[in-house]
Amino acid sequence: MSRTLLKNAKVVNENSIVETDVLLEGDFITRIDTDISDANAHVIDVKGDLLLPGIIDDQVHFREPGLTHKGTIATESRAAIAGGITTFMEQPNTNPQTTTIEKLEEKFAIAAKDASANYSFLFGGTNDNLEELKRLDKNACSGVKLFLGSSTGNMLVDDEAVLEKIFSNTEMVISAHCEDEGTIRANMAKYQEMYGDDIPIELHPIIRSEQACYLSSSKAIALAKRTGARLHVFHVSTGIETDLFTNAIPLEEKKITAEVCIHHLWFSDADYAEKGTLIKWNPAVKTKTDREKLWKALLDDRIDVVATDHAPHTLEEKENPYTKAPSGGPLVQHALLAMLQKEKEGVITLEKMVEKMCHNPAKLFDIDRRGYIREGYYADLVQVDRNSKEEVKKANIFYKCGWSPFEGATFDSKVARTFVNGHLAYDHGNFSEKKNAKRLTFNR
């Protein structure tokens, strides 16, 4: 069994920063202490670099099966570990969609062969697969995903009777994309009449408006309260929505939780002029004021989790006119660096960042022995060099699509090493040929 001793680490974990050593044996952390010696261990002196728990990303789109010209589980999970993300939860809007237990297990089989990071998947709810959802074991995957706004294929769930039955018939976390479809369609029709297909990108947050988000989120939350369902609202994008969530109780007691994504914390509508459709997401990037309110809710614990909604498309696809340009962008390689940049700017502390990107996703989804640096836990770890810069350019982008919305930016930190279940999977730009990723297990 392999043994690795990390010396002189600055461990960020459970609301503290401690200088210590960490001993890894096989898949696990076996000892955390000062001045550990082990003659049988491979010693790595991290020389005072930060050591974080591996990032857990609860929302990614890796595009496999069916959309693999954009990305695959192999390519995107590789980019993820380069960005310090050691665990991902992938979404069901692939082709075919993950709306049966058979298709869910087919995805797990692909990941078992190709994933560089630990993995689970969300099972997609539709207007007509309630019986299949009832058959799904609560520990089979990370949860259920509902699109209450536009999605591919038939994944828009707009039958209110079906929604109520789904909310009433699963113990799993229901993660929801909340945008009101009627509002969006009316807005789209108005601007298509004015501009045709070439609608100015600056109108994207007007079409997919604050009202569309709030109407859908508030309706989903009301339904969750009425049925007692466990609801997690994905990618909150407006200031007004933050008032729907509470910080009056600890996360472990919350039945209704919220996530914010990197792009909504970083960009605002002022960036459309430069970035165009490269920052076209659903829900849309909105105003500077919305961004400020999202940060406030994240810091005061009304918002519980930071994720990426990583969703690669080719540049050719993104350069289409507005109505044909797909929404989404690649983020897993640079999400941690973006948050570390905000820490350097004094916006968030390291301890709070780790809470939102590591501890809270593990708690929220009841993940077994991940999200913390603890003895007996899986050794998912990220070493961060705060004294090196990283410029984002095409030559160092690992996404299959080959571009990033952060291109041209220089971050003041760098991911030096990433360990996945005790295995050194990424080391200063080099990837291990061995894959040591595992299917997530849960304590439910």
C-alpha cells in the first residue's frame, strides 16, 4: 500500500489554518500531526503551500454520451483535477438523457473507466418518468435534477401535478434549475420580432430576467415547503432570490438550500460588450448589484455552495447569432483560482471558501468521508502555490473545447498538485496515467 507524507503544509480546514504534516496511506488520510516521520513513505515537502480538501463541484455538464464533440468525462475530469476539483456531480441533459436507471448506470460505467476525479450523476426528472424515479435507490446517485426552465429534449418539467408528485415521492435532494418558461418565451418573442435571430447579447439578462428567476424559485420553494421535499436551488443569479433563503439554522437542518456559480460571482452585464456570447449562460449573468447581493448572501450563509455549472461548447457554436448560440461555458479548471483571487482581494476568507466549495457540498449531499482533511477520510487534497501566477491562455487550457471565458486573465495563485484518493493525479502541469477515481458513496 502506497504511503505519502506531505510535510510543512498550511492546512485550510474546518474554519482554521494550521501548519502541519499529513500522512496518506492507500486511499486515506491516516495521520495529521506536526513533525511526522515515516521511513516507508514517499516524502513531499510542500514548503508552506496551502493544502485544501479537494473541491466538490455539485454541477457540471461533461457532455457524454452524445455530445462528445464538446467534451467527455475523460477530458473534462482531467481539466477538473488541474483546477483542484477532485469530485464532480454530472447533469442528466446528455443524449440520451439520464432519465432511466439503465442510462444512469451506463454513465457510471463510462466514468469507472475514464474519470480522473471522483464521480456521481444526477437522475433527470421529466413529465413522464415518475415510476422510474420511484424505483431509484436513495444511495444510487447524488440526487434528482429538475429543469423548471428551458433544457434539451423533453427535460422541461412543466406539469404541476407531476411536479408535486416528484416532490412528494423522493427522499433524495432535488436540485432545480429555476426560470419561468412563460416569462422567457414572452420576452424572447418580443425581441425576436425586433431583431430576428441577431438579438444583442446585452438583452440576454432582460430576456431571461430577474422576474423569470424569482417566479420559478419562489414557486419551487413554496412547493418544497408544502411537501416537505429536500430542495437545492442551482445557480441563483439575482439579488432578489437571495431573500428566499435563510441563515437562521445550520446547513444540517436546512430543507431548502442554494448554490451560486463562479460566473455569477465574477462577471456582470458590463462584461457582455467584451465577452459577448462567451458569457451567455442560463440563468443569465445579470447586474453588478445582483453580483454584490449574491456575494453578500454567500458570505452570510443564505447561499450554501459554490459550483461551476461547467458546460463546454465549441467556439464555432458560441459564435452563432444570439438565438442559435448555446448557453454555458467551461469553468472547472479555473474556478478555484477565481475564488482564490477574490480571497486575495479581500472579498472572502480562505476558511469560508473551503466551507462553500468542500465542506458544504459534502454535507448537503451526505457524501461519505469527503470534503474535509480528517484522519480516516479519503485523501482528496489540493496543494496551492500562492507565490506563482497563472495566465489563462489557449496553450494551457485542458478543456476539449479549447477556450475559457477567463482567457487573458492572470491569477495570483496556481494549483501545484492534486491528490485523488491518495494518488498524485496532477503534479505541476503533468497528469498521472493511472486513474484512481471512485464512485461516490453516501450516508443517507
